[in-house]
Amino acid sequence: MRERLNADPSGIIIQYIYGPRLFENIERDFHTMMKVNKAHVVMLVEQNIIQREAGAAILSALLSLAEAGYGALNLDPRKEDLHFNLESYLIEKLGAEVGGQLHTGRSRNDLYATIQRMAVRDSVNHLTGMALDTRGCILETAQKNIDAVMTGYTHLQPAQPITLGHYLSGISDALRRDTFRLTRAYETVNLSPLGTGALAATGFPIDRQLTADLLGFDGLMENSLDAVASRDYIPEILAALSLLSITFGRLNQDFHTWYSNEFSFIDITDEIAGTSSIMPQKKNPSPLEHVKAKSGHIFGALISALTCLKGTHFMHSREAGTESIHLFKEGVEQAEAIMALSKAVVEGLIVKRERMVQRASENFCAVTELADTLVREFGLSFRVSHEIVGTLVKESLGKGLSNSSAITADMLNTVIRRITGKSISVSEDIIRAALDPVENVHKKSVTGGPAPEEVERMLLRAQNDVKKERELLENRKQALIEADRKLGVRVRAVIGK
């Protein structure tokens, strides 16, 4: 393998390059490489590039090796990588004339580009499934809390009443976009580079579409240079995971705030909580804190991939083919943890309904509806109504009234006369109805609003979205299973079994 060179690889090269390349993902790479090798040999036989007898011998040896596992290879990092170790094994078993035909019409460049894409598409499918499972859990919790009235916030200040179901419906819609980005990334990654060689394809009459079909690809990376030079799908997926992690981080940030003693809107189950080594009263929301922080690891993987690719020549290189994908596995593992932990939190969420609606009744979050009522019932412009209610709240706080339920008809009517010069009589019943957070929510029935019937509609649409996305994911998985079946049939046909 090193005919061009006059020396064996140094210990430094083995320690930092060949060793990690060989052993880091050995189990995954072994099984994937075996599939690629089988598809390639089938194609070589069917295209009459190698004799059927030679192809049958290679395939039989590959099947025996697959059954024995990669331990049968006696892996040696001095041979650089898994391919050279596997090829050495075949040559030892079959002789150079037969075993040496495996690599006809291809390069390690397109071989590893293919293996990487197959591994990454499996990760995308796995992560998509986890995202759909977590969204389904969020939708179930939203459905249970469709009428759980709470304060909605802007700038972390009490704004207007909503429901927990409305809030979680919004989270679900944000996650739908995040999942869509991940789903679309599958279309980018699931294209076959096999057969493009080192950069300039091959003079052998290979059938690239056949190997693509047998390996479950949706199409080809057509240009032979682009196929081996590009790893742009890596940062694309990591970017999608970064945005996904941000949404989950924001969800857990809100949970963290609501879990605090000062809010006390929610609790988490003891099974996922932590304790203190010194303070016996503590029940720590550990998973919330981990989820919020883990996005940083995904961002790191994304920046690593982008930086490794930046400024590289548009050709196959170790920067693109090896270094740019180095932290992808870390990004995937962190995304898995984020979704698994978030799902566990949502599944066990304890909602303190009475506390939530009580705070919404006290913290002036319903007074926008009072301004709207002055517009609807008494013909004032909204800007004037806004001034009236704003003044009313200021004066209430100035009198030490921190609870909106303390607002009276006399207080409101006095402010109205002072600002408008009009004698308008707003009854206590009108004020109480306007300031009731439950009534408040029910009035917000326009498209996208927090009224239970509107949230119910949005949740039904979201559930249908998840169902459709599950069907797409299942179709993709079944296509890969069918490709494996076809590959097995074609292998047996060559061997004669």
C-alpha cells in the first residue's frame, strides 16, 4: 500500500491520524463499508468489469467477514484506515489477483464520502424521530392544559392572559420549523458520491445509479469533483440542530423561571430532580439547566465544521473529508440528550393551575381588555383608552394597590372624566368581566389566539402535521430497508445462492 514511500508511518502519525481514523467509529464504519463494498462488487459483475467468479469469491469472503465481525481483521493502524485493512484481509484470503479487484473503478475518496453520507442520514432519521416523539409529548401536555389560564409575558413582565396550552402550542409550531429544517437536510445528504473516484470519476463503464439504488440513495452527487470535495451537509445539519436546541433551550428557560419559588407555576417529578449536598430543602431542576447549556456544545460543533471548511481548496482533502466532520457525532449526541431530557420534563410536568390563574388575576395582565372594553362599549379611541387605563394602573400602584382586583368603578370613572371631560359610567360588573383572566382568554378567539376552541384547532392541525411527518420518516426508513433487501438479492444472485 505504501509503494511510493520509503518509510513506515511514524508513531506520531499513527497516534494522531491513522489510529483515530481507524478506531473512532469502527463498528459503524465496518458495517457501512461492507454494504458499500457489496454494492460495488455487484455492480462490477453486472457491468462485466470483473468476472462473475471473482465477484462471487469476493462477496462470499465479505459475507463471512460480516458474520465474524471487524475483530477478524486484526486491525493495524499502520495500514492507515479500515479500507486498507479490509483489502489486505481479502488479498490474504483470496490472493491479489482476486482480492485486489475489489477497488476497481473507485477511490477511497468516494468510498469514505459514501460511508459518511450513509451514517449521517441514519443520524438524521434518528433525530427526526426523536423530535417528532417530543413534539407529540408536548402536544399531549398542551391538550391537557388547554384551559389552564396563566400570565403571558413580554420582556418578562406580565402582559396578557393566555393558557399553558396556548404557550405549548407555540412551542410545538417552532419545533415544527426546526424539524422541517432537519427533514430537508436529509434531501441534501442522501445523494450518492460512489463512483466519482478520487475526483475525476473513472474510465471503467460503471453504473453509478445501480449502486445508488442498492444503497438507498435518492439520487447522485453528479459532478465527480463536487462529490468528493463537499461536506456542506455537515454544517447544514448542525445548523438545524442548533436552531432546534435554541427552541428547547427557550422552553426550558421558561420552565426554569416558572419553577422558581417566586413564580411557583410548575413542579417537576422527583425522579428527574436533583438535591443539594448541604441544603436539605433543595429540589434542583437539573435537567432544565443541562438542556439550556447543551446547545453550546452543538454550536461548537457547527463552528468547528464551518471553520475547518473555510478556505480549503475545492477538492478532496483531509480538512474537508475528516476534520470538518470530527465533532458531528458530538453534536448528534447533545441533540439526543436535549430532546430526551425535555421530553422527560414535559411528560412529568406538574402544573399549578390555581397559582397561575391567581397571579393572572393580580398582576394587571388583564387590563388591556379593560382598554378594549372602553373602545367597544363606550366609543372611545384605543389611544385614549390606553391613556386612561395606563393612568389608572399608575395611580393604583401609587396607592399601594398591587392587585388589579382592587380597581373599582369609582377609580376608573374618575380617571375617565379627568382625561376626556366626559361623564362615563362604567359599572363594577363590566370592570370585573374585563379583568377576569379566564373571560379575557375566551374573548381572544381570532386565528392563533389563546381561546380554548382556537387552541384546540391549532393542536389538531399540529397533530396532523406530526402524523404526516411520521409517515414521511417511515417511508424513508422503509426505502432503506428495501434497498438492503435488493442488495441481498443481487449479492446472492452473483454468488449463485
